Amino acid sequence: MSKQIIKSKYFIYKIIKTISSTLNVKMIDIIKTYLPLSVMLSNNIRKKLYYQNNNQLPYIIGITGSVAVGKSTIANILKILFNWLCHSVELITTDSFLYSNKILIKKQLMQRKGFP
């Protein structure tokens, strides 16, 4: 095995280990689920950009689900893996634009929490 392959495998291992410890996700889950998913999506992104001849075109991935099911965790895992795969990533989460409880109470909107 070449030194370059060994270095890249070690680098991937370090990334997976960092994700696992930072986001409290099992390494096996990252290896079996999120790594293949990120590679598949990355290949799809490259194909879209190739066919459109436009490297400035955004590629939007939406993650939906109920409260506290892991949407932010998945998004953060994919962001780290996409950065490793040389894609620029921005996360836009509902936490970025929802009002805090203090503001909801002040505006008498607490009964509508989650719908600004």
C-alpha cells in the first residue's frame, strides 16, 4: 500500500473520530451511513455542476423531521464530510431565525412557539 493511501486512510479515520467524539455519534454509524451518503451526494453535486457548466450554482439539501430527532447532528456531520470532500457548506437552521422564549413571552406568542 502506498504512503499516500495510508495517509488518506489515516486522515479519514481522524475526521471520523473527531465527528464521533464531537457530536456523540458512533464511528460505525458514520462509516456505514454518513460517509457513503456524503460521497453519493458529493458525486451528484459534481455531476449537476458539470452538466450545468456553472460552479457558482448552489446545491440545496433539506433535512426535515420532528423536534430532537437529530436533524442538526446529521447536518453537522454532512457539513464536516462535505468540507473534506472540497465543498463549501453553509447551514441554515431553524434555531438561526426562531425567537427566544423571552421574546415569545414578551410578544405574547409563546403558544405559537416554533412559528415566528
